[in-house]
Amino acid sequence: MSRPLASLALAAALAVSACAPRYVVSEFAVADVHAPYVLASGDRLRIIVFGQDNLSNIYAVDGSGRISMPLIGAVEAQGRTTQQLERAIEGRLRAGFLREPKVSVEVDAYRPFFVLGEVTSSGQFPFVNGMTVQTAVAIAGGFTPRGQRDWAEVTRQIDGQLITSAVPITFPVQPGDTIVIKERWF
């Protein structure tokens, strides 16, 4: 193959690859999508202590990852599932307050997600179950005329580390995610 022909083939391949979507989901593929939900700051929890109406209430997970309940004080919620938090609260109540406590914990409101970049109104929005990047953008008012419509960057906390990855527009969103819609060039 002659040098000019090889150069032309290389230029054509680069041009075609520039038009292809640029997303790599490898970092997020490690995280189990079906894993139990892990609590963090910003979540609101409905906690019911059966037979104890004065302890049953809606509690917010504060900035330090704790909830504060009457009698037992601060309880660590950050990084726990709702079942793990139920057992922790039962243990604290059993240690001197109630004989056989039964506790139920459910998420009343998930922490918000954020949309930035080439959307009509960027900001913080309440999380809705089953959301994808595309529905998150719709909640943010849709794409601007220059918004990249095939992929987005999503930043998520996985095992205590923030990981950013380019993902397809159909990728599922989780509470606390930050979605960035980049500017397209064509």
C-alpha cells in the first residue's frame, strides 16, 4: 500500500471514529446495580419503632452521615443499608430502653441528583426511581441546542471514591449522581 493511500485510510478512520459515541462504562460495571441501597447524607428516612409512637418519625441523615433519635441520640447511617440501620437502632434501644424493640426503616426521600452543562436549567433535583440520564435531562428542562445527546459524564461515589465515566444516555441514575452534559462540536 502506498504511503499517500495509507495516510488517506488513516485520516478516514480517525474521522469516522470521531463521530462514534465516546462512553466507557467499565468503572460503573464493577458496581452491582442490584445491590441494596446504601444510605448517605441527604436521605430522609421513615423510622417506625413498633409500639413507641413518640420514637416513630421521619429523620434526615445529616452532613456527618448520622440520624439523631430521642433516647439513643446519634446513630451512624452513612454506608449502611436500611436493614443494617434497623438492627443498629434495635441494638441501641435494647441496651437499657426497650425489652424487645422492633424497628422498621424505609427511605422516605432519596438524596438529590445534579445535572450540569448543556441543559436548559442545571441544578439539583429530587431523585425518582427508575431514572436514566435521559429522564434526568428531561427533568432539567432538556438539552440546549449545543448539548451532546448520545452520552454524558456521570460522577458517582463507589466504595468511598468519586468515579467519573462517560456513559450512554440510557444509563441508570442513582441518588447523589452528578450528570454533566458536554457541548457537542457538530
